Amino acid sequence: MAQVNLQINGRDYLIACEDGEEKHLTFLAKYINRQVEGLVESVGQVGEARLLLMASLMVADELAETSQELDALKDGEEGPSDGSGDGDGDGGDMDQATLDKLSQRIEDIAARLENS
């Protein structure tokens, strides 16, 4: 069993994980830390537990929205967030537009994590 040291909001956390999972956990921790840093800029240092709860809710919201968009894509329906598509009712362009949006969103998240 491996261990990885993760830093969130300036605090170190030693976390046990399966061998080979260290890099992935570090990647996830950097994402969470960026969420917390954004919250600190907005609301200040309101306590570790509250910041982590707020960051968790933000990430859960992103996950729920992305999951809904993916489900809509699988069902051949319009995504819930912006109704993108050409409106002709054939669904072909709409699905590609939703897929393009999801792809761009993933690329944006990856770029933010790489720059952190």
C-alpha cells in the first residue's frame, strides 16, 4: 500500500492508496485545492471544514451537470444546460454540439490542472 502527501489550502494530508494511484490522487487533490483557493478569494478563510464542504458541493454540482448532459447524449436528447443544437429536430447536429461542449469542458479542466 502506497502513501501520498496531498496539500489542500496549505495543509498537508498523508493519504494511503493502492500502488500506482499516487499520481491520480495528486491530480485530484490539485483540482480540489484550486476550488478551495477560489472559495478563499470569494469568502475568505471561513474554516477548513466549511471550505472543504463548499468545494465538495461545487465538484458534486459539476459532476451532476456533466452526468445529466452525458445521459441526455446517450438518450439522443438535448443537453440540460444550454439547449444547443440547430433546432431542426433531427438531433444530429445537437448531439455533436453537446459532445463538442463536453469535450471543451474536459479540455478546460485539464488545462487548469496542468497550470496549477
